[in-house]
Amino acid sequence: MPSVAWFIAGVFATGSFWYFLSKRDIVGAASSGIGALIFVALAIHLHRRCDKAIVNAPHIQRLAELLDEAHALRARLVEIPLPVTDHNAWVARVVAYLRSDLSHAHEVRFSDFSGMTFYGDGSERSAMSRSLEGRSRRLNEFIVELGR
């Protein structure tokens, strides 16, 4: 996609600009110059976005793996007794990863369910379900943010 923006910028900067200038159409030449600048800015933005996605790809992959673990734990909510130890170990692994590889802000947000609505019956199963649901939502948010 950045290459398309560079191509269009080149068309505006060379072909159109010089064409209008040779016709002594100052407005057309100025418009072409402005168009070239806009597409150059767009190309630079797209390059930065692609570079950021490449840098964040390992984090996105790891967060997706942790999210898969949460889905597996949710499937185990029917077990008796509940896999509380596995849940707590998963939470600890995620927190350690967020703290060491991302930021303290990610770590704090992971356990903050502000703005989320959950329904349940107050049981231990319901509490574990809410914990997994809220934390899964946060991991999804992190994946989206890192992909931008």
C-alpha cells in the first residue's frame, strides 16, 4: 500500500506538476504540488504504520497465544472442581508477560474491568467466567492497539 501512495505522489510531483507548468497553468501546477505533498505524507504514514506492525508482531502473536489459553480455560468451566489453580497460573503468566514485555499500564488494565458489564449468579464458577471474559476482552484490546 505505501508503494501505491509513492507512485501517486510521483505522478503528481513529476508528470502533472511539469505538465501544468509547461502549459503555464500555475493553479494546476500548485494543485499538483499540493497533491504530491499529501501523497508523500500518506506514504510516510503508511510506512510508519507497517514498521510498527512488524515490530509489534511478536507481541501480537504472544497475546493471541495467551488468549487461546483463556478460551481453553473457559471451556473447562464445566469441570468439578473448577480449574482455579490453572486460572490463577494463567493470570500470573499474563501479568508477568505484560510487565516484562509491554508496560505497567498494560498490566494494570489487564485486571481492570471498568466499562464492562457482566452477568452472573455470584458463584465461584460465575466469578471465574467473568474473570476470563474481562481479561480476554483486555487482551483483544491490546492486540488491536498494537496492530495499529
